[in-house]
Amino acid sequence: MNDTEELRTVAKRVVWFKPPDETLNEPKLFLAHLMTYGTLKDIVIAMSYYSDEDFDRVLTDPPSGIFDLRSWNYWNLRYHHEPVPPLPSRSFISGEDHSRDTA
């Protein structure tokens, strides 16, 4: 795990709902949030700790519901994924919920 004070500061800013140490234990989650919400300064800091392969790996198996369209397109073009694949989305179970039905 990459864990420095400057990286914890970035993690706290881009994944505001989790403690930084917990965030840094989940590199894919951290990098996906960084790639969506990070500033240029945040990205430069992270790039000194993570490789291009780490960033690219996030794009090949992205967590759903984090990327916005602009960030998704930018990073895929940055790593030469052309044509850009569809934006990952969350899937919901379809159908009726019968758990509350009473007989």
C-alpha cells in the first residue's frame, strides 16, 4: 500500500466518505475517485506513487457509479482505449419485489 501524508490528504479529499487509510487499502476505488474528482495537483501526487498500469487497470475493470462521462472519456483517450467503451453503470435487479406480500 502506498501511504504517505500527502497521499492520505488526496484520499481524504476525493473519497470524502471513508477514512483515508481505508481508501488507500482499495487502490481501484481510490484511483477511480481520483480520476473523476481529483485536481491536477492531486493527480500529479498520485502519479508519483502509482504507475500508468495502475491507472489503466482501473479502466479495464472500473467500479460502476463513480466515473462521469467527461472523466471516463478523457482517461480512456489518455490510455488509448479507442473507441471509448460505454460508461460503466450500476445494474439493478428488475422485477417485482414480493417480499412484502402477505397471503
